[in-house]
Amino acid sequence: MASDVRAEKVDATTARASLGEILARARYGGWRFVIEQRGDPAAVVIGYEDYQRLLALLEDLEDIRDMLESEAEPARPLSEYLAERSQGSG
């Protein structure tokens, strides 16, 4: 999908005047817009479905990061963990 992504840089004044068109193209056409102020990127407009996919991808990446970080933690024997739990519930 990354190869067919369409993106367009738009200055803030043009974006303000063309907001309806920008929203329609983002929502229905899959376009992404970088809104610039004084030539610098200021914001991005994407369709809501793209936004939802980005959030899901971010959650997946955070889960992978957490998993990789936990692999670095020292493991302890299951019997030790179970003994500790039985002492705490006693």
C-alpha cells in the first residue's frame, strides 16, 4: 500500500480556503496532506480510516517494544513464582 500513497504539501492559506476539498480527498481518495506554515510542516490531514490503521499499528509496535524489553529481564523458575503466590494468599 505504501507505493500508492498520495501526499500533497499545502500551505495553510490554501488549506483554509480548500478545506472541504482536502477533507473529501483525504476521506474518500486516501490522500494525505502536509499543511505548511511559512514553509514548515505544521499538521497532517489524513482520512479517519488511515488514522485508525495508524493507531492500531502504533499499539502493535508498542506491544513488540514491551515484549522485547521484557525479554531482557531475568527469568525466574516457575516453582519460585508459584511458591511466592501461595505464601501471599495464605
